[in-house]
Amino acid sequence: MTLKQELKVTFLQRLNDKIDALHDILQDLTQGAQTDVKSSAGDKHETTLSMMHLEQENVVRKINETIAFQEIISRIEEDRRSQTVEFGSVVKLNSVSLFLSAALPSVTINGTSFVGVSMDAPIAKALLGRKLNDSFTFNNCDFTISYLE
């Protein structure tokens, strides 16, 4: 399995796990709201239900965001090889390793930490179109692309 394939699988699995956990939270909130409806009445009850409803909306929003990240990662052609940095590239710069896909927390593969970077991120924009061994300056720091997949 190539590094890009391994990163894609790992990020998708992390996102699946997050969605499962969020669905569990949503289910608990829904059950809590149903239980509260049966046992309460009055202003305190209405406030509690409103708070639960807001929390449910937040969880649903997080689920939708996570699904959107999954869709972005799923579009990556893990077998594609390019001579220039593009969407889906794995790039190592000095001591930083990036997976140009979506803004996601880092994962460690073979002892190296890789950060998921959105294509809208300034560093991604600075990298687009560059080639292996290209050097450039970003935020007053000098970088050289030492790995590109």
C-alpha cells in the first residue's frame, strides 16, 4: 500500500469513527429528551428541552461537516502520480508532512505525523504547482519539498 493510500484509508477510518461517536451522542440526546418529556413540565422543562434541541443541532452540524470531509477525502485518486503538488498530494517540507485534502487532525504513519490540509489553506495555495526539490519562502520560513507523492 502506498503512503497516499494508507493516509486516505486512515483519514476515512478516523472520520467514520467520529461519525459513529456523534451518532451515539445524538441518540443519547434524543433518548434524554424523550425521557424528560415524560417526567417534566413547566418553564424548567421548556428550557431543558431547548438546550437539548440546540445540542442536537450542534451534533447534526458536526455530523454533516464530517460527512463533507469524507466526501473530499473519497475524491482523492490514491493511485494518481503527479510531478507537481495538487489536491491529494502527500508532501514533506523540512520537518512538516502534509496531506493536501481537508483540514483534519494529524495521523501518524510509520512514525511520521501527517496533517490534513485544506486546499483553501495558505500553505496549500503556496504549494500548488510546485515540484519535488522546489524551494520557497512561506511566512518568513524557507521550505524545500523533499517528498512528493
